[in-house]
Amino acid sequence: NRKHYTYFHSKSTIKGMDPYYDYEEALAAASEQQKPLLVDFTGWNCVNCREMEARVWSNPKIRDMINNEFVLVELYVDDKVLTLPENEHYVSAATGKKINTVSKRNADLQIAKFNSNSQPLYALLDGEGELLVPTSGAIFDIDKYAAFLQSGIDAYRAKQ
């Protein structure tokens, strides 16, 4: 049973995909499956995220690339409901804020690791959590987004 799956997947707008919702769990899966990790920093209230899902991720070519070539993790940064167990609360080294929810932890990861707090942010990582290519925001052109994904696949294979 994937962490937070039931909670997020039931509400998620993405159809025909089977993402993880926890970064560490997804990173371990990517390493085990020997696939690059596609990290999608997203939010319930993110208009461009919904637009990417509706216009780009729904395209069969893109959906197949993501489903077949990557492990996908969806990291929501604006959920108010899902709290972390008390023993996982911490103060962010990056922002000094108290981190006590799953979404605050996701947002903290995005800020600390990728120096960004806008969504969507797409990061293509290897099994060690290292960036394969520079991160990307929304790309509404299907061919250009496919090229971004392919650049990550190529960089991943070059490292193997």
C-alpha cells in the first residue's frame, strides 16, 4: 500500500496514471525499477497544473511515456488536511517554518532541493535523487514536453 495513496488518488484529477504520493517511497521504487523519477510538484489550486493534465498529460504519447519510462510521484504542496505524525514534524532549514503536514514537507522539499516554489514544477531524477536535466514548469506544447521527458530518459540511460 503506497503512502497517502487512498487520500490523494481518490481526489486526483489525473486519469490513467498510477503515481506515488510520497517522495522517498517513489525514489526507492525508481531505483528498484531502474527508471528515472518524474517528480510533479502540484497543488489542488494550481490552474496550470490542471491545464497540463488536461492538455498535455492526457495526450496518449505523453501518458505512455510517463507510464512506461518513469516512476511518477505527485507531490501536492497546498493540501491542508493530511498531517504528519508528530515524530516527523521539523523546522525547515530552508525557510525556518514548522513543517507538520505532508504538503508543507513537499513544499519544503521543492524549495530546499530545487530552489523553487511555483507549480507545476517537473523534476526528472535518477535513483539517487540527482537531477538528470534542468527542471521545467508548464509546457503546453506536446512535442516540446515530449522532448523534455525524452531528454531525461536519454540522460538517465547515459548514466547507466
